[in-house]
Amino acid sequence: MKRIPLNALQKALISYLTDNEKVPVYDYVPETARPPFMTIGAFNCKEAGTKYEDMVEVTVQINIWSTYKGKFEINSIANRVIVLLQTKQIDLSEDEFLAVRQQVDFFEAYPEEETGYNGVISLIMLIQNLQRSES
């Protein structure tokens, strides 16, 4: 694993979701933020390359936060986001990475203790490093 694409992926995901979804997405949630909104959650990155290809498999969680008392709002937002993620590959070319494969692994929603719901979309991507190594 020569370069990991986590910052590039987070930047590209936030940009793609912001451009295509009305629910705001944050890296850092400001105190003024009002639900519903999304955050980029946990990342998992593991080696997936070959002798000739520098690739990693990344799992990233997209969290959806809602204060709506039922599941309707969280499920509606998740449906739109999942459709977006299945419609177009995330563009990582600005940082010299390529999304080779992208698929939604699962979605789950569960009630928060105090109010509303939290939803988690798990996205799995196979990402290739296109930057030439300095050997």
C-alpha cells in the first residue's frame, strides 16, 4: 500500500453528495447544523493490489442523522443517496486515483436513545493509485 485514498475519497464523496443531494453533508458538524444531515463515518482500508497494480479496497460509512420520530425521513434520504452512489462512480482523478468498482454493501437505520434515527450506508470501493512511484 503506497498511498491511501482516504482524504481524496472523503473530499470527492462530500463534493458529489453536496452537488446531488439537498441534505447537507459535513466533515465537521457545526453547532448551527440542524438535522437532517449526513457525515462521513468510519473508513476501513485494506490492500487489494497485485504485483503490478497499486490498489486498495475501502469501506466507508455514510451516516444520516434525523430527529424525525419515525423511519420515513431516514429511509427516504438513504434511498436517494443509494441511487446516487449506484448511478455514477465517484471521481477521484483530481488526486490521481481511480474508482475501479463501487457498490453499496448495506444500509441500516436504528433509533437514537434521545430522539430520531441514525442511518448508515456502507459503501465498498476498489480504488487504484494512478500516481507513478518515484523509484
